Amino acid sequence: MTTYTIKEWPTADQPRERLRMLGPRALASRELLALLIETGRPAHEGRAAKTALDLAGDLLRWTAQGGSGHESLRRILTAPPSAICEVYGIGPAKAAKILAAMELGRRATEEVRGERDRIASPRDVYERMRLVMRDLPQEEFHVLLLNTQNQVLRDVVVTRGTLDASLVHPREVFRPALAESAASLILVHNHPSGEPTPSAEDRAVTVQLAEAGELLGIPVLDHVVVGEGRYVSFVESGILDGARASPLV
């Protein structure tokens, strides 16, 4: 049976032509990745030649390794370039192009219209942050700085790694809040396990920062823990004093 490169396929079957005629949603993930990879690799040292589509398939199979057992574009999104280059035939240039496209897609999904940038509930916090945080391999602690209308002035990453009171010092949280003249703030962090139930350390950090906020006149409105497909709000759970967080109740 004859093996064709992508360019030798019948025009109507080529991913680029199918995208032009049918739109990107009609293409499989393998075809979309092949468009980014563009070129295959020649036969070399006993390895058979492969098309861009073959390499895209190899990359998707690589995402299924490591215990998940199923292909996942999300693993590509969170992988360092060096890891993607482990797929034979995908070098630094191809890896950079793939990661750039994935990041653009993530940012497009994350965008919110200006009129919706106001935080009115813990659900708003989760919807804003879930795509940013759900696939992170480690914990990240963010602070959303708000103005008097509860509109987000800035999203500040305070620390990366296991949440610990010694790492999340009030000065690191409130320094940017003072610089931005924030009226209030919301704490957000993720649990890479996907289980958003707050730990004892989560609670201790929240109490410490809420007390600092009271002293500085910049109240902590809530602390939202982002998990896989769900979240826990300290306000909704009654962990954080409702009087401190009444705008989001």
C-alpha cells in the first residue's frame, strides 16, 4: 500500500484544505497539531520516515504516558518545551510553535468582556481562574485586586509551591494592593490533586491575611480554592467571617 505525505494526499483530504472548507472544528486534534508541525521527518538510522500527521499522532500518544492512559491536549499545555522534544522528530522550533498556539487558545478561552469583569460571587472567581489554574502541576497562590466596584484591577501571583504561611507573607500580598490602591482583594489558589477541600494550612493562611487586611483597611472578601471542575469558597462554606465578605454573599 502506498504511503503518502500530507502534500501528496488528495487536496480535499489535506488538513489545511479541510480547515479552509469546513473550519477548524471539523478537524481532529491530530490534524490541527499536524498543521502546526507542518513538516515530517525523513528516514534516519533505521527509523522510518514520518509525515507531520504521523508526528502529531506520536505527540498525542506521548500525552497518554505517565499514568493517565488517555490522550490529553492539556498535558501539552502544561509541558515544558524540553518534554515535548522527547517525541522524536519534534525539535525546539516545532515545540515552541505548538506551545504558542496552545497558550493563545488558553488565553482566548480565559478572556472576559469588560462589562463582565466585575466579581459578584465566588462562582465569578472560579469561572475567571479555573482555566488558568486547573492544570498547573503545583500550587499557585494568586490575589485578585479589586476596586470599589469589585472590578479586577490586577491578578497577582504571590507564590508557587505548597501553600505555607511562611511563604505567603502579608507584605507580599498587600504590597501590590497598596500600590494599586485596591479597595479589597480575593485570595485564590489551586489544588493540583483536583480536590478543592481547604487544608489546615489553607485556613491558617486565610485567617492571617484576613486579619492583616482588617488592619490595613483592605478587606479579604473571600478565598477560593480551585479544583477539577469545582471549587470551594471560604465565604460560601462559612469558614471566612461573613461580615468580612458581605459583598460576595
